[in-house]
Amino acid sequence: MIEILWLAAVVVFIILEAVTYQMISVWFIIGSVGALIASLLGAEFWLQMVIFVALSLVLLVMFRPFAVKRLKTDFKTNADAAVGKKVTITQAVDNTKGTGEAKLDGLVWSVRTQDGNTLDVGEVAEVKRIEGVKLIVG
């Protein structure tokens, strides 16, 4: 019966890792598998818990920093793809008044200028970066 607990723990940690991508739960998956094996071999529950905790924590402390460094990738979002694109101003841009809009890929964005200059409707500007939900153009 305790084997079901360890199998459930494996499934929960797999789901948690899939949702968070933090390289933390993966070590608890391995700890749960270790405890499951101990359970199948007839170990007492207290020993299964010791194996789970020890294996999980040792692996977490020893291998997570290495794994995070090796697997680190810079994910580009759809918003990142906007940088460098040209937009046509649909509402006059004035940083002081907090106004300005442009349409990018069919979506209306709030716009501010990088250097504080104003832009009139119809002018074309290049997206330099994104800050929150605003395009910063230059």
C-alpha cells in the first residue's frame, strides 16, 4: 500500500516540475523512486523516509547548480520578437502626457519614446525594447 504513496509522489513531483521548470522537483522524483525501491525491498517506512529525504537533498544540493547552468537557455517570447520591428503611430506619442499608441502585428500597444521626443500619427518608429506592456521606440 505504501508503494502507491511513493508512486503518487513521483507523479506529483513530475507534474510540479513540468509546471515550474525550476530544476527542483526533479530531485524529489529521484528521491521518491529511491524510497519506492526501498519499500519494494521491504524497508520500514522510517527508512524509506530517510532515503527519500537524504537522496533528494543530496542530489538537490550537489547537482542542481550544475544542471541549471548546463541547461540554461534564453527563451525568447513573442514580445521579444517585436524588438527591431517598425510600427506606425496611431495616436500621438508624448511621454510627458503619457499618451501614444501603435499597432503591431494586429495588436494595439501603448508607446513611449526612448529619448522623450514626441511622435505624430502616421510616423514610423522602430521598437527598441519592451517595458511591461509598453513599446519603447526610437
